[in-house]
Amino acid sequence: MDYRHEHGPFDIIGDIHGCYEELCELLIRLGYELNLSKVDFPKVSHPQKRKVIFLGDLVDRGPKTPAVLRLVMQMVKHGMAMCVAGNHDVKLMKKLKGQDVRITHGLKESLEQLENEPDEFKLDVVRFIDGLISHFLLDEGKLVVAHAGMKKELQGQSSIGARQFALYGETTGETDECGLPVRYNWAKDYRGEAIVVYGHTPVNEPEWLNKTICVDTGCVFGGSLTALRYPERELVSVKALSTYYQPVKFR
């Protein structure tokens, strides 16, 4: 968790959900140079040595989950990116390990896309996701990134509670009219010193609230894919090319 020695600059990208074309477009807009001539070994660089931080939920719902995984895994392997675990990533990993999970919320699309992939690639995906940590504490503790957010008291912890919060956030225990869990807005009570950047719950437009910001702008639902440039605090987005998955509740 403790990567306080990493100072950036960073480009923190929200939930991708298999939206490969939009990811490539966003990376190019952020100034990255992409060499995608070798499908299995894509290469990415940046002239100013910036680094990407992926906020998890790389998979499910969208059209090109394997391509997203290949690109992200190669970027992490070559030190061009860091990545935290998302709840969709962990669920896919469990299914690939043979565990009994419900095939819901876009997992079916990922499994279908992975059907014709080599077994070695699927093993690499399992190893990659299994190795992802819950959150990063960066830049002398000034920046925290996690998939669903991170309360002040959990920052830097490797506890089960910290991992669960990072993956799922916090709910009230109730369900709404769509049958979805009612999420507790932890950010409105946040009083920590660190900036917290997260995704998980799609928003129309990212807004700062008590030093926190959600940059999941629902690309797979026809929204956009968004990055926060740090330390500049500049938002960069690209529009979705299509509505790939009909949301139960978005906008």
C-alpha cells in the first residue's frame, strides 16, 4: 500500500470495463505514445515520463476485455502503470479459478470474449488480478487511489476491512427501487489530508468533495472515459463510441 516514494506525475484513469478503443484514445490525448503493432506485446511510453494509475474494473460489459487486459498488464509489467483491484476484476478472477460466482453484471461478456484466448493468457490474467492490492498511498501520503474510495482511518492498512472498502465502498444495507444496494456517501464525511481519487459508482461529471473525486464517468454505459492528471488536477475525457451496456441506473 505504501508507495509514498512515488511522486508522479500521474494520470489516474477511471473504470474501463472493456472499452479498449476509448482507452487508447484517452492515452493518446494524455500524451502517451502507443505501439500496438504486436497484439500480445503492446508498448506505451510518455515523453515526460508520466505514469498511469488504473482504478480497477478493467473487465466486464464492454466489447474488448482481453485487449484492455493485455494493454494494462504490459504497462504495469514495464513500469508505465500501476493498478488497483476492482470488484469486477476480482469476480472474474474467481470464476477463472473455478470458484462458484454468479454470472451477472457483465461477467458473461468477459467469459465469452476470453473463450478463445490461450490458457496461458487466462492464467496470466488470474496471476495479475490476484497480485493487485487494494489501494496506493502516494506522494508522501498526499494522494490515495482506490477503486471505490478509502476512508481516512483505513488508508495504508492491509486489513480485510480496508480491502473490502476499497472494492465495494460502503452501503446502508438497504436496496433502492432498482434492487441495487443503497450506497453510503462516505466522501461527504471525509476529513483526511490526502486527496482520494476513486471510481466504482458512475457519475455524470466528476466533482470535488472534501478532497475526494470520483472519475468513473460511465464509459461502458455511453458516458465517457476520464482521467485526472496529478498533481495538475486537470480532468481529461473522451466520449464513449457507443452504449455498450444498458445500465440499470445511470444518469
